[in-house]
Amino acid sequence: MSKLAVGVCVAIGTALICGVSLSGQEQADVLEALLKEVRQLRVAIESAAATNARLQMAVQRANIQEERLWRVSREVEALRTEIANASEDRMNSAARLKRLDEALSNATDHEQRLGIEHEIGALNREVERQQRHEKRLRDQEGMLSQTLQIEEARWGEVNQKLDELERLTDRR
């Protein structure tokens, strides 16, 4: 409520207390003005309380959304690290496979060739397993990245609502 309205109420109240004599009609007018001012104050307080409650709920939603966004971001980062490690492991296995192929082409002993062929077979299976694992991780990353985009959009919506509430409170 405005400072002027409060000042008027105080002045009128002081005048009544100090014994300023008013006629019956003047007293009724003063009381009506005071009653009107009290009603306006009540409406303003109720409105401020409602706005405050909406603001508190919006801030709480923003906090929850921020936690979700942070959690999903951390999951995406952890998954990307895991993908990088899996890719490096697969590339190391592929390089080892290439070295074994070269060793096989240079091997002259039958037993040595059989050992290298056995190792190549096992390593081929390992490379295939690593490729499947890396593909699963990349698929998870794609889904998690979509979730991250959704959470970022929700975060933007919550911020818009907070901005609207801020503009609403600034107008008052």
C-alpha cells in the first residue's frame, strides 16, 4: 500500500485520539475512509501473499529442474568418457590384430602359426565384442542427449515463469 495512504490513516487516527471535534457526519466519513483504506490494505496484502506463494513454488521448481539438469549433464559426461575409453580399447585391439596379422605372414613354424591364428581368432571376437559395447554406449549417449535437451527446455520454461513473476512483482 502507498506511504501516502498509511500517512492519511495515521493523521486521521491521531486527530481522533487528540480530541479534534468532528460532527457526526464527518466522523462517519472519516470512519468510512478508514474502513475503505483497511479493505484496500487487506486486498494488497492478500495479493502480495499469493504472489509470494507463486514465486516460492516457481523457485522450488527451478531448483528441482536445475538438479535434474545437473544430474543428466553428469551422466552424459560420464558416458562420453566411457565411450572414449571403449573406443581407445577397440583401437588398441585393432592395432594389436594388425601386428598379429603381420606376425602370421612372417611366421614359418607351423606351431607358431597355429598359436598366432588362435590368438587372432580370440582377438577378432574381442574386437567384435568391443564394437557392440561401443555401439550400445553411443546409443545410450543419443538417448541421454535427447533427455538433456528436454531438461534444458524445461529449465528454460521455468526461467520464463520466474521472469514473468518478477515482472509481475515489479509492477506492484
